[in-house]
Amino acid sequence: MSRLSTPLKGIVPPLVTPLKNNDSLDAEGLENLVEHVLAGGVHGLFILGTTGEAPSLSEKLKRELVEKVCKQVRSRVPVLVGIMNTSFTESIKLAQYSHECGANGVVIAPPYYFTASQPELIEYFGHIASEQPLPVYIYNMPGCTKVSIAPETVLEMSENPKVAGFKDSSYNMVYFHKVRRLLRNRPDFSTFVGPCELMAESVLLGSNGGVNGGANMFPSLYVDLYNAAAARDIDTVLKLQSKVVDICSTVYCVGKYDSSTITGIKCALNQMGICSDFVARPFSGFQEQEKQAIRKILAELKKE
């Protein structure tokens, strides 16, 4: 097992899940994708997150993905596994299995459907931390879970020795700054942002890195941007940040729906020859018109 540094830093891509159909992995595509992002210098992998379509996948497929990724990575970087589920028991089972496979940490968000209060979240996260063996990362994704984890809740959970860090995908930098202020005396506690456009800004202001979907496609770009921000190299940050914004404003915006970010990334990876572009139900992959748009975008990005 790769040693999980404290705090974890850098670019940790939320890996897409290459699929053949709704319950079968694209095994060759998965191998290609893992090697692609590792060759780009990423600092870890996060599987079964939002970009990985975790809520749409069967427990069987989740376990297969965990086993294959951990086996392929061979401790080259830490592997974090999303255990988000409406069932506490299933979350614990997947955490235990991830530990057996050699994963280094688990990621947990507030359970969706029933809305939990902050005291209930503190109790829930505490039980997750205590009833499985791996370090826990808390994931704030209010757009999908209907509840935002209060900054004070993050602070309280940071005092649990099993809780190693926090990822925020709220797109709310005021909120993120409040969390960072409360954690100002905890340099050992990792803080990450999910939105690609906000990663450099957050690192310049003291966060530990990004869990950015665009790093599936262009891992070295995101690693270079992270390194520039960590080194306070503003000229390089400005140059590379512009490229990241171009990606977010094009690849993520080809489709009409909220699923377009995942669909766009998968389509781009397919056009790059890396993996299948099948998207798990209830969503569908792009049709030829959208695929042509993605091809054109990739060609333009390649010129930059």
C-alpha cells in the first residue's frame, strides 16, 4: 500500500469510469486511462466520485473497479475510493473491501435523499470513520446531496484522527475561505477544491490541491498549473489558468444538460483513443453532432 502522506497534496483526478455497458467495465480503456493520468504526473487517484458516476453503478461493478485500479496502480500513488451511498452498511462494506484491495483512503459525502442536519452529519461521519480502517476525506457536494457541510462541522470532524481532509465542490469560494480560516492551525489537514477553474486560486491562498475532472483529459496541464500556483509563479499561473478555463468553457458545455460535464469528458477521452464514451443510465452519450463539436474543440486546444 502506498503511504498516504499528511497532508495529501497536488492533483488527484476524479477518475471517470470507462464502461462497455451499464454493468460492465471497459477494462482496456480503464488501463489506458490510469496510465494516461499517471504519466501526466498526478499525485493520486480518486475513483467512484461524481465524475466516476458512482451513484449509477452497481455494487458488483464498484468492487471490480476498486480491485482493478488498486492492482494496476501498484502503490505508485495513493488511491482514494468514494463510498457515497444512502446505505451506511454498503458504505462500510465498500470501505472494507477497498482496504483489502490496497486503497489508501475513502471519501464520503452526506447521504442523499433524506436531508441530514449538521449534528446528524457529525455523528454519521464519526461512525464512518470509526467502523472502517481507512483515513476518511469529507466531500462537500451540495448540488447533489441537497445539504452543505457547515464550516464548523468540517472543523469538528478535523479533530477526529481518522479524518484526513476535505474536498469542496460547492463553487463557493467565500464558503471555502471560511473553512480554510477555521483550519488555519491544522496544516496536517488536507483541503481540496473540485471545480477546475478554482484550483489555482485556492492553492495560491493555501489549499492543498485539486480534484479536477479535466485532469482525466489533460493531467500534465493541471499538474503544471498546481506546481506553478504552489510556487507562486504568477506569470505561469495566468498562462495555464487560461487554458483550463478554455477547457471548462468548451468541453463541458457541448451538451444541454447537467450531465454534460461527464459526457463531455468521456467523449473527449474516446476521441483521444483512451476509453469508451458509454455513459451509465439514466444518461446517454453524445450523438454524432456533439462528437464533431468535441473533435473540433480538441483540435483547437491542441494548437494552443
